[in-house]
Amino acid sequence: MKKKNKLLLISSRLPYPPIGGDKLKSYNLLKILSSHFDVHLVIITDEILIKEAELELKKYTKSIKVFRKRKYRFYINLLKFLFNFLPLQVNYYYFKDVQKYINDISEDMNLAVSILVRTSEYLKNFNKKKYLDMVDSIGLNYRRSQKNVKSLFWKT
């Protein structure tokens, strides 16, 4: 049997339980990817990983690392926008300890997928194949907003 490539999957939400469109899509993506790759899942969230969800996600992953952050830490991250001019959602979900963990394991990964723009900054220096998974409607919304918004603050 051929050895599977290792895939790093980064999400800003727990994909299980698959309640709501984004979680359902992420859960099904995880299931599909796991049939082709050894998936190493990293999640940055304020949600609590309950035992039922952990057991379900373990069916489709080789490893799961959840970085549970308190809500106020996400809000503090928004202030970074004033200094780095990255998109608000990128700043909201970006934590140095998560970046360090990803850097530490990335050498062992063959490719990576970030779910939504908000997790894409973690793969900035990942020098292997990387993909951005984004729902079409969100991408269209970003494009329209950038064209129509007058405020420089919201345009980024």
C-alpha cells in the first residue's frame, strides 16, 4: 500500500458538529482529504472541543491541535491592523504560538490547505504546495466590497 502524503489543514472553526454551511463544507472537505492524505488538523477557535467532536474528527485525521483562545484575545489581535495593515480577519485569527507550532511541523508536511483567508497568513512562509479553500460567495463578497467600500479602514 502506498504511503499517503501529509497534509496540514488549518481552520478557524471546529468542523464538527457540521452545523451551518461553513462547518458542513469543512467537515466534508476533511472527509474527502482524509481519503487521499494523512491530515494534520490545526484549529484556532474560541469553541470548546467536546469529546464527541474529538472522536469524530480523529476518524479523519492523524493529529488534531486545537488552539482555544479566549474571545478578548481575538479582539486584541484586531488592533494589530493599525501597525501591519493586514486584513482584519487575518489579524483576528493570527497568534504567534500557532505560527510557531505550524512552523515546527511544516517541515514534515507535503502540502497545506488554509480554510478561508483568515488562516492564510500561517502559510506565508510555507514553501511547498499550498491552497486556499474559500467559499465562492465569500470570495465574490470580498471582491465587491473592495470595489464599493469608500473607507480605507474597511477596504483592507
